[in-house]
Amino acid sequence: MPELVFFSGTMDCGKSTLALQITHNRSARGLVGVIFTRDDRAGEGKLSSRLGLVTEAVEAGEGMDLYAYLVALLSKGGRADYVIVDEAQFLAPDQIDQLARIVDDLDMDVFAFGITTDFRTKLFPGSQRLIELADRIEQLQVEALCWCGARATHNARTIGGEMVVEGAQVVVGDVNRPAGEIGYEVLCRRHHRRRMTSGSAQAGALSPDVLPVNHA
């Protein structure tokens, strides 16, 4: 039976790489896929991996009906055996509903890839709807690591290496951006709570990270 599968994880855990691998494996078996993406780091209409792999994709812009796009493609004699959606967290909830309809009405597997929470640890609306509707939710097994070596569980937005907790939910950026630019860093929960990025940790290297003590 076709499924709507949500592959989730933090930034830098290989989501786009896996999306490209699924595309490669299925195309090697003669299957044709449609790839949707939104606000990819490589630009409009691209699906890119940090390993340097890039492929063409359909930009799923605001207000686009993904189900209607597939129906129109098939009606014109086009072919689609499955659907890949990268950066799915940026889709609107109604677009996630359209993905479920593609599975149910067009009998296609849909593989959606995205992060669940933003830099404020709040669910993206698209990710929330995927959690509500997906047939399966797969946590990616490639663990991104915090600067301290622990498993990274949270995404942090940085400006000049300093973590920020206010601003628009969606600002396109990437990890390893130069100082002064808006960037992102993955952190463990402890250091996300303490707003301690790799940059601020180095700046405070002479101040040990000790447990708080209440003096009587």
C-alpha cells in the first residue's frame, strides 16, 4: 500500500542526502519521481545536499496545489510513480493535506523530509500536520552532533555566532555561515537551553560551565 512517510531530524543529519538516495535507487529501477522542494539552500527549484549533490526540483511555492500539479501532469500524459518532498517543514498545513490525498487518491508513495521544530523549539506548522497525518514517521539514524559531542536535538539560529530566540520562523540560512551572517547550528538540549553555541563556548572557555549553586 502507498504511504505518506515523514523522515525527520535536526539540520545536518542527512535528510536531503537520503532524499537523493531514494531518488537514485528508484530511478535505477525505471521509476519516475516528482521532487518538490521549498527554500532550498541552493536556490529555487533545487534539491541539494551538503555533500555537494544537487538535482532539479519543483519549487512548492506558497499557495501551490501539489495534488492539482500531479493531476495536471498525469492528465497531459506525464508519468509519476512516487513523490519526494524536501524541506517539508516549510509547507502549509493544507499542502500536507494535499500530499496525503496524493497517496490516497493517486496511489503514490510520498516521502517527505524535514525538521520538526524551529530555532525556538516550536513545531513548524507543516511538520505538525505531517505528524498528524503520516502513515510512518522515521527518525533519521545519522546523528548530528552538538559542539560538545553530545547528540544534537535542537536547531539554533545564530547571528555573529550568538544564538537568537526572536524573529520570523522562516529565514533561509545554513550551517557554517561566516560570522556576522544569519546561520544555524545544531545543539544538544542542555546547550540550547543555555544559549551556548560553539562560538560563545570558545569565548567563555576560561569560565567553567558549572552547576548553579544556591548559597544559604
